Amino acid sequence: MAPGCDMKKSLLLNQTLQNMRTAILPKFMIELYKQCGGINLGNAYIFGPDPVERGKNYPIPSITDINRDIAKFQNMLKQKTVFGRNDLFWFAFDPFGICYMLDNITLNPLRKYDDPYRAIYDCLI
């Protein structure tokens, strides 16, 4: 787990996401970022506000970096913000804070979550 961030950093992150025309951080992500700035569990990641170094391996990108990299697919994401991934799926939230499991290739929603913490759990496990 990476170190958490303050509210000012979360506000700046929201401005950046809004400028990218993706969903801003819902309350559960702001609360998560207060505690930890990203999670790496094997090949599963919750992207944080800053890139996370992993020694000799490639760093885990920040939430803004990963969304900037996949911005060309925004028409498929429909204003969702990707917040995590594992070997099989991407995980995103929409402007209402509803989380989705997305297909790794087509980015089509495979599952909609009522509980955002269940989405985080499924991403990491």
C-alpha cells in the first residue's frame, strides 16, 4: 500500500479527472485515498493519486495516468473512470459512483456493483 493523501490532493485529482471528461472521485475513493494512495496485490492494482514504484518492475501508474492512456477509448467507457485492474478485468466507476467490472479487451461492463467495496475486493482477489 502506498501512503495516503490529503484532501487538497484529492481536490486537485478531481479537477484533473473533470478536465479529462471522466467521472470525479466518489466518496468511497476519497476515503480510500486518505488511508492509502494505491494498492498492489500481486497482479492486481488499485491506482492511486501518484505512481507507485515497485523496485525493478515497472511502476504502477496513477489514476490520472492510466485514464489518460486509455482516453482514446472513452467512447466505450462512457465517462467512467478506471480505478483498478487485475489479470482479467478492469474496474471503473461512473459519475454517480457506481462501480463496474469491465472486460479486459472490449471494456464492456460485465458486472455492476451495489457496494463499491465489493468491487475493490473483487479487483484485488
